[in-house]
Amino acid sequence: MRMTTQGLRTSVLALSLSLTSLFAPQAQAAVDSLQLIPRPASVTYGSGTLRLPRTLRLSSGVPSLLRDGLRQQAFSITPIKGRTQAVITTHLDPTISGLEGYRLEVNKQGVSLSARDEAGLRQGTQTLLQLTAQYGQALPYLSITDSARMPYRGVMLDVSRHFMKRDMILRLLDEMARYKLNRFHWHLVDGGGWRFPSEKYPLLTKKAAFRTVSDWDQWWQKDRRFVDEGTPNSYGGYYSREDIRAVVTHAARLGITVIPEIELPGHSNEIFSAYPELSCLGSWAFENSDVCIGNEKTFTFFEDILDEVMALFPSKYIHIGGDEASMRHWSKCPKCQARMKNEGLKDDHALQSYMIRRIEKYLNSKGRKLIGWDEILMGGLAPDATVMSWRGEEGGIQAAKEGHDVILTPSSHVYLDLYQRESDHEPRANGGFIPLEKVYAYNPMPKALTPEEGKHVLGVQANLWTEYVLNEPHAEYMLFPRILALAEVAWTPQALRKYPDFLSRVNYHVPALKKRGINVYPLRRIAALSEVDTVQHLVSVCLESERPKADIRYTTDGTEPTAQSPRYAGTPLTSRDSLTITARLFEGKQVVEAVPTITFRTDYHKAIGKQITYNNCTWNERYPAGGTHALIDGVRGTPTYLDGRWQGFTSPMDVTIDLGAVMELRHIFAKFMQERVQWVYMPGDVEILLSEDGVNFRSVARQQTRTSEDIYQPVFETFSFPMKEQARYIRLKASNNRSAGHFIFCDEIIVH
């Protein structure tokens, strides 16, 4: 959108009705129900309502986004005639402060939208369109002053593992713009398939864009071979140059920058199906995913590809991946070893850094900048590189302290391929658990940075990897509404963000997204949060749902809740023994069918507060949970091992609990989890041994796991040991017969 610079460059959206009747006082709108996402920095309410007619007369200078958006809301647009007074005006005002800042005023004079630049006008336009979508023709009097918290507000979509069609990308861009997200990171190539149309290397799309198997596990674990384009029943696809131009053009109109990613040096096994000479082995191999850095043809290839990429993508930034290189073959490759010797490179990390630096220099020579995942820090960071920190915030913090720009995208909070509620009744996901609330809780400004260092944090990005996201509707289900939470994280001042307020507003937007054809996750989670009081010797449970206006009804006898069951009113449910809660959502007397029933059990058991000893084993340093007492603290783990409650072991687990005195034992439970895609497996078996003196133990029970390793969803298995025994010491041993790097996770050991 381009505008002239005459005066304040005023554009006019005029109405054909007389102002006398138009601005007659109306009943005040329900301004306390303002449903804007993201929340503006400042809203001041007036007293009154502006009534808009359905037919709007429009001058030629009004932004097309506003004109088209009003048409989509069933307003009619006709040209301005005569001296009709303006009701909606837009203009640029350089005195407005803030990044992408704008001011929107609705009063008896009409609607005035002013902004410091065109980006601000676009953001103000989206706010105005949200207002008209909510209130229709009756806009409340108000004044909004707003600007962006962070310049980079991104969403990444992986289209390599599963190809996503152009129409879905365009639809995603529309929604991103609606919620003020302004960077689309397009993960175009990876081991799952090459999707970028290269004219110089046409075999990439002919031989590396299609496979015969759509199921990721079946293909990746057992095959990894591609088939030629046109092979019957082949699965995959790639974009035409026209597809890319259409996406880039549409994004630019919406104020979104499209950042392409071309992976190197790892995640490149698809390349070898077309050009095997670029691998260290010189041929395709099942576990060969790194390009040969010692081969000069590798650099010619990537420079040619990047030239084609830069011809289609005007983005200042080009993403080059840089993550998870296996480095498996470099140490045995004569060409790579010669490169290391000639360049004085001490190890494989330095060899990777050599490639990153060389590619960055090439991009810089073309006026572009390099972004890479945080592994590009290893071996030394390229001089002008921007780091995308995904393995927590540590890489981003290090880069910012060294003076490099950073985009935070930690897998703990913004990886949207993880489940958004408990895995039962949900489509397959990549394990883990990141509900809406966790996305919203993220603050992308690490406390470890000084204010000056914090200036290097450009923003935040959510990522959707698609190993287990099979198609466009599934992708939308994983993205929405979690990217609305991300939008508010990135746009709204931290001090103004409150999850209950956001949750109320997002419940308004979910039906609107569905009406626009988005396959949105329908907010279907009930959460049970437990606490342990070791002074009063009781457990308490609070219930929450993602639909605050619905009633939670529950039972404690194991029966299915009905409309006559007790309504949860916010007071914790307590017990000095065991408590089983079954809960369901109701709207009035009708059950909310989209929300499944949940059952939650907690106990104040005999091991809480007692001593526990780890016998020649310790937890993995990355997964300590609560430390020494995590296994018997009475606080149950949630559906993800990333919650800080599950204790992880890469060795066999062997612990002894001292109850303090000999007592009767009726039942011992131990809960474990399996999440195969994250290398978390059930123990092969669990054994219980008892002792009165802590020295002489007798084995009283052993159980093998009932969980198959072939189950891809997260699985929770409770090993149950009923007994009639007496003992002071309980020893629990859980086997882990797998190779290094495979985990078992436990929480909790319960003793009755």
C-alpha cells in the first residue's frame, strides 16, 4: 500500500447518511466485553455508541485492507460523491510513538485511525476490523493507543515432512495478519522432502519430493527412500514458482515478511536422492543426512540454490537451518578431513562453523542476513548471524550477550507439534504437552539479560513441525488458537497480560475462527491441579477448564457426572486419604460434547514426607523434577515429562523409602510414562522388595510392563502391587535395558 505525502495524507471513508441523524446518542455498548486479540496497550472508553450504516461511501485513498475487510463483513462500498462528510478517516501522523504505533478513536465525530507509518495503519486496520466484527454497526465510543512490544512476531510451518498446499498457506497468512503476527518462517526443505522449485537443479523436485508412504514413522524408521514424480500412488508435492510468488505477494500486502529456510549442513538426506555426490559417502544411505563440507561442489550447490531463493523471496533474512547435524561421516571423510587440515579446524563443530560462516559471507554479499537455529553457536558464531534459540533460552542468552540478534522459540513453550491437552481423544502429536496456558505464560525477555542486552531480542516465534501433522486441517488444529496466545505474548506489554482475561477473549474468537473455515481446536481441556499440605496431612485439588463460562460438574464416587452433580465453585476439594474426581463440562443442563470427561486421582499416602535413598543411581541432570523427594511428594506429574514433575533416568532406577517405622502395607503403586517419539520407554519390569532393618530385603512382587513399544501416543502405566505385608523399608527397582540416551520417567510412588 502506497500513500501520498500531502498534508497528513488523509484518506476518507464517507457515509451517505446525514451526520445529524448518524450521531444521535445511542445506548452505551458493552465496552467491558471488548474482545480484541492481542490486547491493546491502552483503551479509554467513552459514553455512547456510533451507528454505522451498511452502505459506506469510500474515497480512493483508503487502505485496501480496510475496504476489503469491511466488504467481507457485509458492508457495501460505493464511491464518494459530492460533499459528503467523512465518518471514517485514516491518516499518517509522525508524532505517534511506538513500533507500528497507531491511534484509533470512535466518538460522535466518527472513526479516526492515525498511525506513524504504513505498518501502523495496517495494525490499526486489523483492530478496527475486529471491532466491526464484534459490534457490527454499533461501535462503542473509545480511544485506543497501541504499539508492538516486539518487532518479530513469527510462525514457522514445516512443509517438508508433510506437504501443505498453497491455499492453506494463504489462509494462515490472513489469520496471522488479523492477530498482528508479521513473520512467516517457511520450512521448505528437510529430510521429509524437497519443496522448493529449483530450475538449476530440477532433480530435487523430480526425485526428492515424493514418497510412497505418508505415515512418518513407517517411512522414516524403515524406508527413507523417495520415488520419482509421477510414480503411481506417490505422496508429496512441491511448490511452483507461481505458488511462491502468490504467497510472497499476499504476505506483503498483509504486512508479513516470508522467511524461507534452506537446511544445511544437516537434515539434508533428501538431497542425496537427487544428487548423491554431495554426501560424504557419494551415494544415498539410510542414516546419511549431512552434506560433505569438504566437497567444493556442496558450496556451489547451495550458493546456486540460495540465488534462486533470493530471486523469489525479498526478505532481508534467509534461514539456513544449522541444527542437529549428526556429524557421523565427517571424521571419516577424506575431503572433510582435508578441509579441516587446510583451514586449521580443530573438530567437527569448527567444520560446521566454517560452512555457516562461508554461507553467511555469501548471503551478506547479496545484501541479505543469515538466521540459524542455536546450534550455529557451536564452533563459533558467524559474525553477523541472528540466532533462533529453540533448545531453551540458553543459546539466545549467549548470543545476545555476544551482541547478536536473537529470536526466541523455546521448545518448552512454543513448539506447537506437541499435544495441547491430554492425549486421549486427540489427534496424534509429537508427544509432549503445551496447552494454551503454557504458550501464553511465556515471557520472551530472559531475566539473565541486561536492558541493553535485551535489545538484541527481536521477538518470538511458534513452530509447527509436521512429522505427525498429516494435512492442512490437522495443521490448523495444532496452530489455532495457540498462535493467538503467541500474538498477545509478542504484541502486548508484559504487565498487561493476564491469562484469565485472555481466556475469556479467546473463547469469543474460537467460534469466529470456525466460522471462517479454520479447523480450530475447540478448547476442550479440564485441568486438575493438586497440592499437598504436609502440616495438616491432606491433599487438595482445584479444577479449571478452558471454557470459564461453562460449569464443571463432578463426582467423587467414580460415576459419570450429570447436570444434577455438584458444580465446582472454585473451592479446593480436599482429602486426608485418596480422592478420585470425575469431571465434565456443562452449559446449563446440556453437556459440552466437545469436552471429554476426565478422571483424576490423588492420595495423601504413607510415603509423603519420608526419607528416600537412591541406590547407585541418580536422575538425569536434565530431568531432576523436585530433586530427592520428587517421587514421593504427593504432586502428580501432568501429561508431559517436561513439566518438572517427572523424574527421568537413563540408567535402571533403584530407590529405597524409609517409612520411619514398621507398618502394615496394603498397596504400592508406581506410575511411569512412555513417549516413544521422545525416546521415553516403559521399564521392562518393576520389582518391590521389603525390609524391616534396611539391610536384609526380600522380593515380594515383580511385574512386567503391559505397554507395547509400538504405541506412538503418550502412555501412562501404573504398576500396582496389592499385598498384606509389614515392613519399614520399601525398595523399588525399575529396569532400563535400553541403550544410552533412552529414558524411563517416574512419578509418583504411592504407599498405602
